[in-house]
Amino acid sequence: MNTFKRKALFTAMVAAVGAAGTAEAVYLNPNGTGQVLVYPYYTVQSTNGNAWNTYLSVVNTTSQAKAVKVRFLEGKTSSEVLDFNLFLSPNDVWTGAVVPSSSAAGAPGHLITADNSCTSPAIGLTGVDFRNYQYAAGANGAALPGTGLDRTREGYVEIIEMATLTGTTATAVTHVSGVPANCSAVRGASYVPPAGDILLPSGGLMGTGTLINVNNGQDAGYKADALEAFSSVAQYSAPSTLTPALDSATPPISLVVNAGALVGGASMGVTAFQSNFAGTVLPGANAVASVYMHSAVMNEYILDNATGSNTDWVVTQPLKNRYVTNTAAISPYTATLTENGACETVSFAYFNREEQGAAASGTDFSPPIPGTPANAICWESTVLSLRSTSGASSTLGSTSGILGSVNTTAINITTGYQNGWAVLTFTGTNATTTGLASASTVPVAFNQTAPAPVVGAAGVGTFRGLPATGFMIRNFNNGTLSCTNAAGATGACQGSYGSLFNHSYRNTILP
């Protein structure tokens, strides 16, 4: 019943904003489908010498064929390491896996797929290696953290619907008995479908990411973030181009829902901010960044010695490289890019399960990066490695405890706080003052006791914090157990397992 009420409330609120004049406004869809999917993390790094793989899926839940851009971005500066065009048949599912290209240390990520859906260019049976061309070129300082292929081993993924298809193009990519009719018709570095075959994007994409380490006995999955109403126009581009991207939102208008702002003792409250963006950064980037803007990130952790548990937090900042270069940082960011990253200051407070609290500060963030603030996260996809000052997690090296990330910040949790919850707050100068400002904002207040929304006066809106998404992943290791297989035979097995949970957030929005 509560879920129904919240969805009904969201629907009513969107309708109210539409009545206020919004024809299209990008937003994070709570129903999990959209025109754009953001997968917060992929990895092929190793833990205890055992490599992670990342499995990806994207589902076309509509009855129309679609053309989408699939883009892999490495985690230090969000440089593109691979992209291609994917053509989805009606009701189609495409799957792929990111694996290490070889067992060599620092080997690049490598994409494989056994899927029949058309791609341009074609992905052969042996797959394709990730590439370092974009960051090796060094634009905006992207080469500063190094130019090796090892940077391609972890990052995140974006999938963007470019157009709905009709006509001969739709026929060519639609499956007949499980196989597309004619993939060769849509391939070529400069191929663009006939104008009459390109229709407006219609959404309906959903997707999952699965992180699996077979030899460690661990597997965890997540749903991709779904951005709806991303573009009111078709944005088809040839596979040799870098567009569309997350900064291509058209028009540059966002709808941000700030739930929990109760009015007059109401049982449920929502304030929506219809924001129209302009500015130095592409307005479309500001629109998408606003739906990810949070002043704090919250989640649980566990570091129990009895189960050898570890906890990693993935914090990915889509679009950070649109605001940060080696010479400038545009608000809400404060720090410029160096060889050690663009380090934004944060605070980290944690609480055990009995309400006791503490705060990590100074040398509690380790290892400190020379010449950078003591408490900071520096990369565009950072993995926070939570560690106890005693026990198994205290002996971890320079990589994160579960995912083996090298884009990591270690946070030491003091004795007596082996499990509980924590809050990461963005404390950078621009994150806490100027933030991300919109050219105009129309707040729409809605609460359970007042069914008629209240539409506020237009004005400048400010979103404080940083754009962030991600999850917490934790593991348990119970050692050697006695297990019975399907045939009834008993033997030894390893009791290793894990799970993954999306972050919760705090928002600070000033209309």
C-alpha cells in the first residue's frame, strides 16, 4: 500500500510539473526504465590473485527497434575506453561481459559477447580489448594519472538511446527466429540510417550489472540507474563519434524530487524542482548532474572478524570531467586534476549498531596522497575501502578489500565499530557554497494532506554537494564448511558469499 501511494504521489507530482509548463525534463525514474542507463561500476581487477568479471545486460521492453550508444569509461578521468552502436530488436536483451584480456598484470579490460543483436562495428567471437587512446592523447590533463592500459580495468558504463527505428533499418535489425535479418546493413564507421527510419527516442530501457569472482566464490548484482525524458529529439550518431553523451540532455531541463520534506505533519512529502540550466558547462550536463546531486552519501558496513568481512563503497561521479580539467574546476567542484586525481574534500562519520558514533579525520584516511587534502576522494569512480584497526581488514594493502580497486581511499574504522552505518559528506568549498546553480527553478510542493500541489514562483535554484551514484558491497567468509550436493554426497566447501546494496542520500536544495 505504501509503495502504491508513493508511486501515485510521484505520478501526481510529475503531472503537476507538466501543468506548470515542462514538455521534457530529465529525471531518475523510480520504475527503473528510461532512455539512458548508467551502470555505476565495472571491474576486472583482482582480489587475492583472482580476477573479477562484470556481466552487463540491457533490455528493450518496448515493441519498437532501437539504436543505442554503449560507452565504457575508465574510472580515473571518465575517459572513453570503448564505445559502439547497438541495435535492439523489439523486446530484445543484449548481454556482454568485461573480463581481463589476459592473466598478465595490468592487462586491459576486454569485452566479449555471445549475443546475436547487431552492433556496429561487429564484435567478433574473440571480443575486443579496451583502449587508452583518449586519455593517452592528454586533453584536459587526462594523461596525468598515467597512460597505461591498466586504467581500463575499472570504471563505469553509460548506455544512451539515440533513436527509435522504423522502415528498412528496423527490419534489418529485428530478429527472425532469434537472429537479426541483416546486421551488415547497419555497419560502417560513418553509417547513418535514412532520415525516414529515425524516430524520437521512446525509453523503456532497463539493465543490470553483475560483479562476479568465481574463484573467490562471490557474486553481487545491481540495477542500472535509469534516466527518463533525456531527449526530446533523436540523436543518432555514427559509431566513430563520441556523441551522444550524458551532457546531451535536450532540452537542458531536469526534474529533481526531494522526498521526505514533510509539510504540516503530513505522512509523506515531496518537493520537485523543475530546473532550466545554462552556463559555462554544456547545459545538458548541468541538467543530468542535478538529478545526481547529493550533499551526503549513506550506507551500512560490516567488518566482523568472525566472518572475515570487508566492505567497499563505490562512489561514481558521472560528468565530473565536464567540470574539472588540469587548469580549472567549475562549481560544484573545487579541485583541479593532478596526477593524483581531482581530490574533493569529504567528511566521514560512522555509527555502530548501538548508536555510538565516531568520525574519521586526518590520518584516519589512509594512505594519504602526498600534496592532497587528508580527507578526500580523488577519482571519478572511487572505491572507499572501509577497514578495521584490528582484524582481517587491518592487513589490507593498497587496493580495496573486496573489489581490488586501485582507485581507492582507505578509511580506518576504530575498535568497537565493527559494524553499523556511515555517512560521507561532501565538504569542498564549492560543493557547500555555490553548488550547482540553475538559471531558473520552479518548486512544486506536494504532500499527503494537501492533494493539490503548490507551484512556487520561478527563481534561481542551487543544488549543493556533488553528483554521485553507486553502492556498498560486503562479503562474508565462513571458511571450510560441510556441504551436501544434489546427489546427496557430503564434502568440504568454502563458505564465501557477498551482497550489494545501493546508496541512500541526503539532498540540500535551495529554491
